[in-house]
Amino acid sequence: MLIQRKDFLQIGSLATASLLLPRFLKAFEAGGAVPPGNKVTVILQLSGGNDGLNTVIPVRNDVYYRSRPRLGIQQQAALSLTDEAALHPALPAFKSLYDEGSLGILNNVGYPNADKSHFRSMDIWHTASNSADYWNSGWLGRYLDEQCRDCKQPIQALELDDVLSLALKGETKNGIALTDPRRLYSTSQGRYYKELLRNRHAQEHEHPVDYLYKTMAETVSSAEYIFEQSRLRPTSATYPDTGLGRSLKTIASLIFSDINTRVYYLSLGSFDTHVNQEQQQKRLFTEMNDAVAAFVKDLKANNRFNDVLLFTFSEFGRRVTQNASGGTDHGKANNMFFIGGGLKQQGLYNALPDLTQLDDGDLRFSVDFKQVYATVLNNWLGADAQAILRQAVTPLSFI
């Protein structure tokens, strides 16, 4: 049958949105699971620019309260960490993790010549480029490129979303985007696409269509493998019925199945709180707190907490001074959370922001985010950070 343009666009959308799978995934069908003890990274992107000052709160800093007469969180309402620092009141599970030594906090993270555009700054974080450079591949995608050159030990990265982020797109390999394994499998098994595959040979002279047929054929078997793996040891734990809760439950089931997945990526947002920040941040933090609490409890119950590192990032922070709309505007430096049973350092890794030394009203960065990436790549995933980041970066020592 001759394929119509409308059908071609439908196939293209399906392939590029959630079913564009790397070829090396075929090797997974022969086995090669990650056993307990191997390290897994879960990356939680706080999209929109989370306000770090109201996340890790400098409760003894008068400049903070003068700058935020309406938005400043009072010391008696915050969750105390030290004499100087406290957490947002919607993060009690993070406070418990801090108390038990399973939470690390890195302040003043950013990069030189920061860009306050959501899209450009997120591209910089995704690619690990310098602010003046424009790259088309992500740092995790290049990790896949580097680790899977011969596919003897194939590495997989999954994003819990409908569309794959730039962070997971490499030069030759890509991660996989899916909302849940069942949906991926069901979509790939659809009658419409099966019919197209049966007629593939009639279309081989149309090279773009043939490429999509090939992608679809690989997807069918790969999606089935991921789905079957997710059913091997489905978690029986209770998670919040939220987007983040469902995604972390899926990740837990895959970790317990010992599927060969080293990186999971997911997002929460929007933290773009120009207006009514107090309620928006509280709502999002409540979702994050409850979902992460369930995830950690599940990992501990299954003896996998020491194998998993979860960390958060946001493309930038917010300005120190509140605006006139009950919110904050785009800033620069921010903080990051690190959660896991394998941390070598816990607590506050460095000093709180100096609110008397600002960069045109914004927090100054003192730690380049690429140092975090180098630490995770070298010390947790056992990869060559210099090759992946395309420059020599000094790692940190929290893992």
C-alpha cells in the first residue's frame, strides 16, 4: 500500500515523541541485568526556576527578611537544619532525611555568565556547555555514546515523560521517553502500526518511510521487553496518586526488576513563580515531598537505598528581592538536593548565599554545575567525565 502524507506524519510523531529507541536496546533482550549493588541515578528537574532562597532558608539573615517582607518564611514556621539554615515547611521528609544523614545540600550552584532565559539556561544545563556555546547533544546522551560504543555492556537511560529531553540525546545514542511501560507497549502493539509493518517491503523505495518502519520494528520488541521487565517485581508500596508519585513508582518497579537501567530522568513544575509564589511552591513541594518519601521508603524496604542517588536541579534560581505580584523573578545561582544511602558527605556542603554580595540583585554562583555532573559521572556511574563533558572539570567529594 502507498502511505499517505497524513499517515507518515502520524508515524513520525509516534517515533519521535515516545518510541524513538536506541538500537543497542535490542541487546537487552538477551539479558544483562544490573544486579543489586550497581549504581542508579535518578535526576529530578525542577522546571521553571525554583526559588532556592525559600527552599533552604537563611533564617538568621536580616537581609533576607528585608528583601522579602511578604514572602520571607519565618524561622518558627521553617524546618530547622542548623542555627542558620532551615527547609521550606512543605518538606518534612527532606528534613527527616537530613537528620538521618541521607540528604546533602549544595548551595550557590550555577555557571559563569548566567542566562536568565528558561530555554537557553535549560539548554546549558542539559548539554553541559559553556554559556557562549551551542551544543546539540546532552550530557547524558554523550554518556550513552561513551558507555555503549561496542554494546558489550549496554547502558540504558529512561525519561518518565512523553518527549525526550535534550539532556538524554547523544550524538549516536538516545535515551527513551515513556510515561509508563504498559502505555509504551500498548501503543507499539496497536493494530494500525502492525498493519504498516506488514506492508513495509512495499515501501522500501521511500527511504524516510523505510527508516520509520525500521524504528517501529525495533520499538515493538524493545517496548515489550521494558514492559515485561516492569512486571517482574512490581512494587506493592503505596505512592501518592500524583504525576511524580506515579513516575517514581514506575522507577522503583524497574529498579527492583534489575533491568539494565542506570539513569532515570523526570521533571516537576512549573516553578516559574512570578505571581503568587507562596501557594505554587507549597503545592509543588508537597507533591515532591510525598512522592520522594514513598520512593525512599520503598527503596529501603527492598534494600536498594544504598544503590540509588537522587538529585534535583533547576535551570536558575530567583532574584533576592520579591516583586510586586507576590512572587520572584528570574535569578541565577541556586541550590541542589542529593538523596541516597551512599553519600560520603551529608548535610550542608558549603556556606549559605551571601546576601550582601550580589550579582546585580542575584545570588552569585560559587560552584559550577558541571562539577556536580563530573562527580556523578566519575564517582557514581564509573564513566569518563572529561570525555563526556568535553573539558577537564574538578569533581566534588559528596559521593
